Amino acid sequence: MQAQTETTISGRVTESGSNSGIPFVNVRFKGTYIGAVTDFEGNYVLKSTSPTDSVFVSSIGYKSKAKAVKKGKTQVINFQLNSQAMNLNTIEV
């Protein structure tokens, strides 16, 4: 029986332009429920023995991004997110 190799990804999610960390960003292996949330400085660590081929980040107010993953390796993957204009509909009563 072959031992499964763990894939470990760590990194930082920052705001494009200001380079400040973004807290509470969802980070997960694309197409799975295996994920983590960034801390107050935008740092995260994600580990799995069954990762997919990419890691996906998303947060309200920012454009989502995905980057390729090398399975079975320890790697650092940083993201810079661009803010996204949000259209809030108004309701008049």
C-alpha cells in the first residue's frame, strides 16, 4: 500500500495596490470543501492528501482568483486581489 503524500500550501492574500493583508478570505482547493480562512494579516495554510489541481480564493468585494497547485509538494502561493465594485439595489417603500 502506498502512503498518500500531503500537499501543503501556505501564503498571503493581499489587496492589489496597497499590499495590505485581507482578513477572512475563503481559500480552498477548487471544486472541494477542503479549505481555510485567512487570519487578520491575510495569511493562510491549507493541507490535504487529496487536493485538486488549483487553489481558489474568494471574498465579498473582491474578484475571485485561482492558481495552479503542484500535488504532493509544500509550496507558497500568494494572491493579490482587486476590489470589485458592488451594485446594491435600492428599494423604495
